[in-house]
Amino acid sequence: MSFVQTPVKGMQDFLPEDMALRQHVLGLIRDTYRRYGFSQIGTPAMEHIQNLTGKNGGENEKLIFKVEKRGREFEKSLQKVQQEEGISPEEAGTQLADSALRYDLTVPLCRYYANHKQDLPSPFKALQIGDVFRADRPQKGRFRAFTQCDIDIIGDPSVMAEIELIAATSEALHRIFAEVGVSGFTVHVGDRRILRAMARSAGFAPEEFDEVFIILDKMDKIGLDGVTSELTAGGFSPEKVEKYVGFFRMFQEDPDQDPASFIEKTCADCIEAGAQQEMSEILTTAGGMISSDITLMFDPTLVRGMSYYTGTIFEITIDNYSFSIAGGGRYDRMIGRFCGQDTPACGFSIGFERIVTILRDLGWKESGAGEKKAYLVDRKSASGRIAEVFSLAAKERAEGICVVVQPLKKNAKFQVESLEKEGYTQIRKIYGDTEL
Amino acid sequence: MSFVQTPVKGMQDFLPEDMALRQHVLGLIRDTYRRYGFSQIGTPAMEHIQNLTGKNGGENEKLIFKVEKRGREFEKSLQKVQQEEGISPEEAGTQLADSALRYDLTVPLCRYYANHKQDLPSPFKALQIGDVFRADRPQKGRFRAFTQCDIDIIGDPSVMAEIELIAATSEALHRIFAEVGVSGFTVHVGDRRILRAMARSAGFAPEEFDEVFIILDKMDKIGLDGVTSELTAGGFSPEKVEKYVGFFRMFQEDPDQDPASFIEKTCADCIEAGAQQEMSEILTTAGGMISSDITLMFDPTLVRGMSYYTGTIFEITIDNYSFSIAGGGRYDRMIGRFCGQDTPACGFSIGFERIVTILRDLGWKESGAGEKKAYLVDRKSASGRIAEVFSLAAKERAEGICVVVQPLKKNAKFQVESLEKEGYTQIRKIYGDTEL
């Protein structure tokens, strides 16, 4: 087999200018979250396969990259798979693997917290920056390996967690986009408890909720009429569907109404205690903290794909773009699956790849990279002077200046142009008689 | 299957204090290499399996984590593997995989350069920081997933590349270890061309070199007598072995001798033109650039495991430790395997995990993390004042201060102690009547 030059399908190589942008954005994210008291932690890119196929990941579980067992373990599993008739390829694949690449940072965080909780403060404010992997159909802006930046607060059951997460994430995005003159964001806040109460109030049974929510989640693509058709096509009675869709129509007609009055009109009888008050407190308090060019709104249409959410859910959209750039929510029962004891948890994840794609498309340029100097040494006339040049370079580097020392090439013109393109402003050719 | 709390065997979770150390060291490395004009690039953790099983990786190829094909592709390969009698498990594993986790950053760099060379300057100075994966036997300080920091200069055939790499790597290590008061390093410089010339001069045939070098590479563990026994046991004639070992005995008796006289006495007839002059130039020039507490020495016993090295090889050892903390060399023929055109290349890799292990063992502590404040809000008496507290926090965060706002817990004493342990120096409890 011959070598392949391109990266694995759906994955990215980063040129120096891509990497400069990524590092710059990560720097802003780290600095913002540090001020909010989040501590960066790290988890391996690989996880035990049973942790990733345990129904925490929803649709993402279909997209996992499985890593083969090795040596004798692989041999044994291979024999078993070869002998077992009628084993599905899916099951055979899992049998032959003992680990897989993580598809998000939330499952590893829950495992991590369960494993280390005796060494961690409570509440614990975690920042994770890491690559995740999904064998998704590649498309523009969607990759099979991508960086996620998550903040999570573990051990705080109160809305103070939600408020901190919204404020911190909004501020990080505000700082990132301010540099390219983009400022219009909307933070959508929903709640799984309100979502369920509305479905119950419309007459759906709890076992129907998942199907209903999957259809509702398509609203931004298919509209309310599309949701109506799909629910009806799904065999739900027109009465239920009409009542349910009516709630959202009412919301769309007056999207600025406060959650208390909306809940009063739709699902007051069915809602869990506290949900409405918490939503109001989040909107009021977080609304007072975030920058005035960020809109914070109650959004009862918000679903979020993952079924592990138990309460508040959030999403941030950016004006003039059709996709969200951050999302998250409260998942109070997921850590319990790892350690047997339910632990309140709430997280917000930034869509890092989408953000850097937008910034790049808007022409972001590195600034303040500092002075850059190049010495091009003529190896014929100045070969005896290399030590002298390097010594000068060392002095300048000690001052923080970026200095390169290279042999002067035959095609000096091209060499100089290429350095200028890289941002080198002082380029000197060194010959035997050049004064330094 | 139930969930597993611990990380995958041989892999690491990083607590906040581990991560702070790692980020700090990476910051020093990035800043040092930036001054030398290295640009950070990025490659995916996964590679095409044929790139990793193409004999570039030596022993490391046996340690690769293979990633299964998916869907129809996996199904087809599974059928083939099930039908093909006598297929080895090794071969079956490769058939069922289309990609694998990279075991180093050099193979991905060569693929990357071949893929992007039209967009890159020449010479190209690359910095890569990334995780690599090897299914090695886990042991103290050796992991199955670990971070590598490599600098490489591609397109410079002259020793100026070697000199820059030695100076930059030495300076990075010097800065990192200065903080814990450690300063004694030795940079060992060898050359594959000298190594081959010595073997040829002793009478070994080129096809015997690999075996001879594998034995020689164990010298730091088994000593010169061990090397003698193993070579003899390998069936090589006592004359050859005695002559060969004699070269190294002579070196050990006078390790400070200059390379010119050593080569003169051992292999002057067999050596490629230029090798000796280049070694001398590297030692003289780089020796003048590096800090006075770093020793730079010619070391003809240096082998370096990878067979892809073509010329200079380096390794850095730290006094009082038995292992190297950096290594690299020139590999002028590896990029050619990806793009069909040989391209000079030389790299130096820092043993990041070993360095952070040493620093942690020496009690490295984060300093200059800045002011850290905590507000603990009594949810009963001060629930109406949350907005006020958050607004104060926002003001302080805008000044760069790290501030956390949390509900005051019942066990306030433990909560305060835990925050103090995290470095919070100003901790205030907020009740209904507390003045802000």
C-alpha cells in the first residue's frame, strides 16, 4: 500500500495561519473562563467502549470510532466472532474493540468526576478543551474530528450554576467576536421540565415524548407547519397535535412574553414545582449580567438533542447565521450512572470549529505578533560568520523578538517574498563583508 | 455492561493542578520556539492505516491502536476475514481497520508537508504539539497516550538547521527547569553516517548494521561488556566485535576528544564526505549559543531507535536522571516517500511527559496565578441579592481577577477550606444584611 498525502476523510490539517487563529481564540476562552474560576482538566481521547455505548450519547453512539483490541485479546475475540453465526457486524465490531474515541466531552467528564471526586472541590467548575471524534457525514463546517470547549459546574443544584454558565459563555463569545466587529447574539433558554409539561398538557403520554421532541427539534428547518404534518403523519391524534402546536404558535406570535405567563397559559397544571421560578430567576439575573448587545430569551421551542438533560437547556445563536454556536444544559442524573449517586451538573459547550470558521471567513488577521526578523546567510562568503549571526539572533530573541536564521537561497527573491508573506519585516542578507 | 470510572489502561486524567503545570510548560515551550520562528501547525490524531504501517515507525508500528472501518466497509471486510482461512489475527486486524492513532508526530508531519508544500515557506520551521498513542506496556512515567512537542526544519540541508534545533530545544529546557533550580543538561550529538562508517570500518556488512545498532543502543543499560557479549552471541566474529568495541572503549577513555581526531582514528576511510566537518561545525557553533550550564558533546555511541535517520542525531539527558528528555535527528529521505521527492528535514522532540513528571516530583507550584476571590451566598437570607453579588463579581472579573460565586453550603467550614486549598485568599459569606 502506498502512502496517502491527504488527512483521513473529514479531518483537518491546520496551516500556521489556521493554528494562529485557533490558539488566539483558545487563549481568549481560557482567560475568560479563568476569571470565572473554572479550572482546566484533561481526559484521554480514548474511552472504555462500554462507557460510550451506554445510551448516554443518543444519536452520537452510532457515530463512534471503535479501537481494536490488541494481541491475544483481539485473537480471542476474532475467533469468537468467526465462530458465532449470525452475529451482526455492529455487534462484531463492538466485540473486537475494547475502547473507542470519545464523541463528546460530557461522558468523559462524568467518568472523571466519579473517579476523582474525593480530590475535587464542590461545587467543581471544570473547563475542558479537547478533540472529539464522530464518523458523521462530512460537510462544510462539520468535521469528523473537532475541538470542543466545555465548561461545567458540578455539585451546584441552584440556578446560580446556570447564571454563571450563561454569563461566562456570553462573555467569551463577546470577546472573541468583538475583534471582527460582530456583536449580535441571542441566548435561548428552555427547560426540559417545561417541554415535558407542555407535551403532557397537550395530551401526549410520557412514552411518546421522545418521538414528539425529535420532531419538534426540526422546527428551525421545517417550520411549525412541518412539525404539524410530521406529528400527524406519526399517528398522533389531530386534537393533541393541534393543541400542542397551538402553544408554539402562541409563542411565535409574542416571543417576548415572560415565562410565567406563557406557562400559566399552556401547562401550569403539569409542571414540576420550581421550574417556572427558576426560569424567571435565570432570565432576570443573567440578563442583568451580560453585555447589552446580547439578547437573552425564554425559548420553549428549544429541545437540544441529548436525552440526558433534566432541566434548563441553552443554546446561543449568532445573528445572520443559521446555526447555533454554543449549547448546553443541566444533566442531574448522568454522573450517578458512573458512581451510583446522583450529582447535580450543568454545562455549556462552545462550538469552537464553527466560531473559527466564521472568524476566518470574516478575514481575521493576527495582530500584535510582534517584531519578526530574518537573517539570510550566504553560505559561500559568510560561512565563517554563522556563529556571529546566531549570537546576534540570540540577543534579539532574549528580548522576545522572533528571529530566523537561514541559508541564503539561490532564488533569493522568492525566499524574501515568502518571508514577507509570513510577516517578517526586517530581512537582511549576510555576506562576508556585511556589517552586523 | 456497566460504566467504568477509571481511564483506559495506561492513559491519564489530569487534575486541575496537573493541567496548570502542563499548560505552564507548554506556554514556555511555545514562547521559546516562537522566538526562533517556528510556526505551530496541527494534524489529526488519526492517520490512514497504510501511512502508519509503512515501515516508517520501526518498533512503534507494533504498538498502533487500529480504528475499525464503519458501516458497509466494515461489513465487507468482516465477511472477507471470516471466509479467509488461515489469515493471521494481525492481518485481519489491519483488514478491518482503515485508520489508526498516530504513534508519533513525524509521520503526520511528512504527510502534511507533502500535502501542503505549495502553501508553506521554505525552509519551513514547524512546531507540533499533540497527543500520540502507543499500546506499550504501561509503566511509571510511560503512558499509552502522551503529549509530544516537536520542532522540525524542512527544506534546509545545511547544519544551520541542526544548530537552530539544538539552540532552541536547549533554551526551552533551560527555561522550564530553571524554575525548579535544575540546570545540568548534556546534549549528545551523533551522526548516523559516523555510526555506519565505524561499523563498516570494523568489518560489518551493511545488511548487518541494523542488528549491530540495536545491540549498541542498549549500551546505557548493559554497558560495553554487555554489548560485546551480545554481539558475540549474535554470531559475529570475535575480531570484528573486538575492533568495533575497541572504538567505543577508546571513546569512553577520553569522552572529550574532538570528532575529527576520533574519526581519524576509527573510520576515516569509510566515512561519507562532509560528515566530519558538519559535526565539528555543529559542536562549535551551537556550543557558543547555548547556556553555559548545558554541556554539548560529540557522542559516537548514540544510536536513536528509528531507522529513518540519515545524518545527525541528538539526545538530551538531564543530570541525575537515567533517561533522555529530548531526542531527534536528520531524516532527509522520509518526506520523499510521501511526495516522491526527497526533501531535507531535521527535527527535535521534547519528552513532555517526562519533563512534567520531573517538575511535579520536584514540587513545582503555580505562581502568579493572580488574585482569587469567592462569594458564598446564603440562599435563604440573600436570595434576593444574587444579582448584586454577580454584578460585583462582573466588575472584578473585568479587572482580570478570578471570582467564584457559589451558594453557601451547610458545611461552610469544609467549603471554605476547600476553596483555600484551591488558592482563594478572599472568601466572603454573603447574608441578607452583608454590606458589599
